[in-house]
Amino acid sequence: MRETAKYFNRQLSWLAFNRRVLNLCGEKSFPLLEKLRFLAIAANNLDEFFEIRVAGLEQQLESGVIEVDFDGMGPREQLHRISAITSAMISDTCSIWKDSLLPALKKEKIFHKVPRTCSAAEKEWLKEYFETRVLPALTPLAIDPAHPFPHLRNKGLYVLLSIAPENLPRARTSMAVVPVPPILPRIIRISEGVESDFKFFFLSDMLKFFAASLFPGYAVKNSAVFRITRNSDLYFDEEETENLLQTIENELHNRRKGAAVRLEIEKCVSDSQLRSLVAAIDVDPNFVFKIDSAPVNMNRVELLYDMVDRPDLKFPPFKPRIPPEFSRSSDIFETVRAKDRLLHHPYDSFEPVEDFISSAARDPNVLAIKMTLYRTGKNSPIVNSLMEAADNGKQVTVLVELKARFDEEKNIRWARELEEKGVHVVYGIVGLKTHCKTCLIVRNEGNVLRQYAHLGTGNYNSSTAKAYTDLSFFTARADITDEVARLFNTLTGKAVNPKFEKLEVAPFNFHSRFISLVEREAKFARAGKPARIIIKVNSVMEKSSIDALYEASKAGVKIDLFVRGICGLVPQVKGMSENITVRSIVGIYLEHSRIYYFENGGSPEIYAGSADIMTRNMFKRIECMFPIEDPDLRKRITGEIFPILEADNEFSSELHSNGAYYRKIETEKDAPFSAHRKFMEIAKEEEADERSFTVASGFEEGKSPYVKK
């Protein structure tokens, strides 16, 4: 970081986050297959980073429209730094695979095989498999004047070959490419040999081994597996689009043809082959990464996680609890009507959220369901319930965000299926992504139409609800549900400047409200009154918000930020941010909830919702932040969630003013404390009605948040 910089660079901060993910592969407490899974997650993260962020920087240079990041770094310098950091990260990834994970897998009788070192029996098995199940699907592509270089799809896997006639020793070599069909399994188990052993090989290695059979009369002089990453952002003018769904569908086809932004290729490639390939795909040589003794597509190693039936090499299964207020009641609307409710996923089950929708679909008293869908999983129970509700004659309105990045195709499919069932599907406000997680149910109760709302920090996705930490909030309070109804009317109709008092809704009032809340804390601090800010988010990158936090720090406000991912705020700088700490927890689960706490002179205000402190969240998306006002729910956040997060020293790292993250646990003698494990422990104890903890009051540093009775 530059000495004069007030902010961290977004791209470099993201790479630091992905480094923290990659570091989980070395966690001593993690089972072997979980380490493998995090290796794949880090690789997948890097794919998306290049497809969007690096592609955007290269586009700036190409177009000449230069945007300097608010840390003062231009695109050229950013690309230079990204190249160097990524090279180191890929080198470390290869080292983790070959020096750590492969030997550990071998000890567990899980063997990675390479065809040339297989036994005679194994080679015979491979040959039969190749000829019967692989060869018919292959299309070898020669490159010569009659066969121009083909277009290669985004993130497709290919084998690059250098071939020459067998009977002409001095003949010039020519280039050929063999696409690896995406429909074929990338990892294959060898069934030849001891059944208790698990022997696997990569499909790409098999193709290299048998490549000569694809070019009769030619010898293979060199072969290397490679993969191209392309610009995958979608570009279209929403205001000029008559049919948004059709336009996005067309753009998805273009995504496969975007400009090449990265080349990953095996280190064994010859220099001449590499030069020809780089020229053919027109990729920046600074973003050519050689892979040494590891699979080119590291994402695929996650397949082993499901292929290997070894529960002892995975995290013990965890069953989320269903809180008694939901499990003991047969009427979820009565439960919500009695009191605001809060769930903390994945420790609390996602089932009550699904039951909320399914109950509404079947309840004859429910007249209407309104809901936003940003990302949903396969065979979504919630989507099925919405279709059932429409079949049952209820008015169902669903706002599907077609522009949810990398989920566009899924969302188009959901939109069409919902429409076929009679659901009224809308796509939100032009120019804004609908990112809020909201559901409103209208129910006829005697002479009254009562509204029930679910508001969340995470998506309506039962799969990610098992891996992401999020909050779910249920309420029947009219002051909140009326505003949720106003939000839906804004999304489906037209409103110039909708007013919200309880909810903080971006882009209408969230940013201005956030700034005013931070400034209020600064005033209280200057007046000698209680002032404190605690924020848990995924990202902090909006400049005016960061500046407001700096001013609050100068005024003496103690500010604790839990920021999982990117952070542009520079903490612990004298005269600017000495009262601000930034922690990142990257561990068993993905921290995803957003919670905002303001001391307010002794009358705290707490909000949760879908918005991070990002320009896009504050100005370019529809976000919904909701107040937590019930005393019991507030106590759960201030007396349980925040203190446990603060006490984490196993997966927590603290951001320093030099841009580096340092783990909180300093020596092997320090007792590790994981927030994720603690929350699981509490959920199990509560499920068994055996919880026996007293919450320590306040947020005093150094004190354990829980004390055994």
C-alpha cells in the first residue's frame, strides 16, 4: 500500500480474500476432502474474478476510457499487480495439490493415477474405456491452411498437440487441438484392482495418452492440456431492450465468445506451441499461467468430494435445529403473528422459510404471495410452492432477477416455468438489479386482511442455506409489512421517490440513512455519550461511507467491522482510523449475513438485510434493510452473534494498515475458538434443551462471550 493512500484497491483486496480461502487447504482441523473442496472453491473464485474484474480492466485499456480506482491505481498498474499475485497463488495451488493433498490422499488409499505409470491391467482397462466411452465423442481438430484455428469456448478444456508424420523424421510439426467434451466425466474411477482402493485419473490425461490414435499416421511430439477464460460480462442497454428475457438469452451465447483474458496451460507445453496458441487466441502474455504437476481445471477436483464415500474425511454431518416456536406449532402464521421471529442459518434450519411459502400455497385463507428471487437452487421447494399456489388460484407475483451473474440461465428457466403455471413474473426496475430478499403474504383473517413478511440477508436457496451464514426475519407487524407492500408496488409498478420509515431501501434511502447514522454516532462521541458501531458485511468499498467511518473514528467512536471479503477501508491509522478494527472470518461456512449496530447514545438501533457497503448495493441495486426491534431478537444479536464472532481466533484474521491480514491465534498454545463450531454447539444444545450458558454483558475486549454456569 502506498504511504499516502487512504483506501485499499478493490481488486487486490479481493485477491487477498481468495488467498484466505486458499489457506484453508492447510487448516490442521479440516478433514482431507474438505481441504480438497476449498482448493476447488478458490479456483472457481479466481475464474469469476478473471471473467468479470480482469476483463473489465482490460476493456478499459482497449477502449481508452480509463477509470482510476479510488486508491489512485489505474487499470494498467492493477493488471500488473494482479498478474504477479495470481502467479504466486497458482504456484501455491499446484504445490498444495502435489506436495500436500496427493500424499495425504495416498495415505488414505485414494490414488491419483497417470496412464503411463499404470499397471498392464490398468492400461488395458483404460484402453477399453477410452475406445468405448470416450473416443466416439471426440472431434480432433487439425490446424493448417485448410483448417483455421477454431473458436474455443469459455472455460472449456482442450488438449494442444504438436504432431508430425510418423515416417518423416525431419518433417515440420503442425498444431492440433482436441476439445474435451463437457458431457464426459472429468474424473474417472478405475475399477480394475483392489476394490477397497480408490484409483482415479483425469480424463484429460487419458486423452493425452491415447492422442496418437486420433491422428493415424502421425506421431505426437508434444501435448499439453489448456483452458481459456473469457470476458463473461453481459453488455446491453436495458432501456433500449423491448424483451429483457430474450436479450439476456442472446447475450449468454455471446458470453462464450468474449475476449480471452487468461490462459492456463500445462508447463510441459513447448515454447513454439505456446507462442502459436497465445497469438491465435490473442491473450495478454502476462495472463498466461503455466500449471505444474496439477490439473489445469482445479475446479474439477471437487468432484472427488462426492465420488469418495469416506465420511471420516469430511466434516461430521450437522443437522440444523428447528426452533421450538416453529416445531411445536401447526400454524406458522399464528407463530409469526404472536411475535417477530429470527433464524440464524445454517445453525437454524431453513425449513421454516420453506414452510412459510408452502403453507401459504395451501392455506385457503391466503389470497396473494409476492416474492423476489435472486438465486435459487435446483428443484427448489420454494419455486414448487409458488407454482402450487398459482394452481390453487392465488395471486402470485414473483420478481425474478434475470441479471443475477452466472445464474442467468437458471433464472430464465424459472421465469418461464413460473409463467407457464400462471404466476405473474416481473423483472424489476430498469437499470437496477433486484437483490433484496423479501416475501409478502396477504391473508384473509375474518374481517381483516393481514400481511405477513419474511425478510432475509440470504437468497431463497435451500442448498446455500446449509453453507452460508444468514438471518431470516419473520414479522406480521403492520408498520413493517405495509412498507414491504410498498416496496413490491415500487418493483412491479412505478414510483418516483417511494418513502420508507422503517425499512432502509436502496437506492432510495439506504445510503443517506447509513451516513446519517454514522454521523449521529460521531456527535454522541463528541458529546461524551455512548457511541459504538458494529457492522458485519461481505464488502466495504463505497468511498463516502468509508470517509464517514473515518470521521466517526476521529470523533472517538469505537468501530468494529466484520468484513468477510473485500475492504477498501484502511484501519488502525493514527489520526484517521485508529478506532476502527476490521476482521475477516473465513472458515467452515461462508459468512454472508449483513448486520448493522449503532449505539445511539444508549438506545441502540440494529438493522439487517441484503446490502453491503458497496457502490452497487447503495446506488445500483434494490436492497432492503430491516430493523430488529424485538428485545429477544436484539439480545440474540448483541449477546450471542456479535460476541462469538469477536471471540473467534481460529478462522478470524485482522486487517492491518499495510493491507495484510494476520490470524488472531498467535501461538500453538493458544486455545482455538471457532465461531462456526460454537454456533453449531449452541444449536445442538438448544435442540436437546441443554443449553446452560450465561451471556457476558457488553462487548469488552478480552472477555469470553459465554460463561458456563
